[in-house]
Amino acid sequence: MKSTMTHKERVVPTIRVGDCLLVPIQIDLDDKTVEQLQAQLLAEIQEQRVRAVILDVRMVEVIDSYISYTLSETAAMARLMGCRTVICGIRPPVALTLAQMGIELQGFLVARDLEHALTLV
């Protein structure tokens, strides 16, 4: 099933792989962008009826407290819609920053890379 979202409404492209939605985030995330991404993902989960979303963040250089909160909130919403969320590719500097700030990404399965993520779904 194709998404009814227009190309302009999408923050990032998504790729359907079986009954999973792969979301390669290759842009810098800020407060507005992460909110738009949340709306996009929830709409695509509903429209495409996927059972898992894989967020590939290997290109993301900064995940601050608000972005991590919004991503965790998105994972919780997805779970309520019957969809699990996997995050993969967290870079060492991002992991260090999150750990130093005491931020835990809740509601996610965490994978080293995309290959590992695909084994978790």
C-alpha cells in the first residue's frame, strides 16, 4: 500500500522492507524536524500497517534531550499501534552525550547497525 503523504510532507524518505519500515535519517534533527518526523512515522504506521519501524541514525550527529524524548514518545505511540521500534547506528559521540546526560531511549530495541536491526524485528 502506498502512503498518501505527499513528498513535501515527508521529513525523510522511508523504505518498506517486508512488513517493516526502514527510516534512514540523513538530516540534522532539530525540535521542529523531529516533531514532523513523529507525525510522518505515525501516519505511515497506520497507512502501511507495518509491524516494525527501524530508525537508522548513523548519519545523525546530535541527539539532545528533546529529540530523545520525542523519539521515545514516538516509539511508545508506535507500540500502542502494535508496532515495535528499533533504533540502530548510534555513533559513539552521540552515545557518549546521551549517557553523560543520563538519557535513556525508552521504548526502543537498540541495534548496532542495520543488519543487527533486521534480526531483531
